[in-house]
Amino acid sequence: MKNGPCKEDTSIVPPSYNKKPTSSKMREVINEIYDELLNKEMSYAVEEASDLTKKISEKVKEKLKGLELPQYKYVVQVILGEKRCQGVHMGCRLLWDEGTDCQASAVFSNDMIFCVTTTFGIYQY
């Protein structure tokens, strides 16, 4: 009987508990960026909204990557709007691994604007 080629170990090892993002840490990161970029006197400016949402998104993602959690990819969604006595509903649908993936949202609001930032930490197997 011939011996075949040696196969590699393909078992999947999930990250240890201290190498996973948590919703509370991700929310803390979002709120730090809100404190840095948004304030209670801020008003809505159409010409600045796009740049501001990109800046918030990039800074949140940069700070999450700074946590140095290996094999995690981050998705950041930022919605910035003017308050005009309207309601807003948001939702998302995704494939999820409850054991490794994580999600957090935080809201900033003043008399003129609202900002909702949602982050997803997705483990890359």
C-alpha cells in the first residue's frame, strides 16, 4: 500500500476571548470619534455632510484596526442627517458567526443633526 501525500491540517481555530472585539469597545471607539468631530452646536450643511461621514467612517475604522485583533475586517456605516421632525428606520441583513463576529451602534444627536454609526467586526477564517 502506497502512502499518499501528507495533507495539511485544515482545522479552523477561532480567536481566543481576548482577541475578539466587543460591542462595548466598538461603541467606545465610535463615541471617541463623535467627541472629536461633532459638537452640540453643529448644524447640517449639505456641502460638508459627505466629507464628514467619510471622515467619521475612516477614523472609526482606523481606530478599530489599531486594536490589532488579527484576522478581523471592519465595516463601518455612517448616516448623517438633518433633523426635520421626521422619523428614520434602518436595518441590515447579513450572514453571521455569533461566536466570532461583533456589531455595535452609537448615536449622536443635537437640535439640528443626527448621526448613526454602525460597525461590524467580521472574523476572516
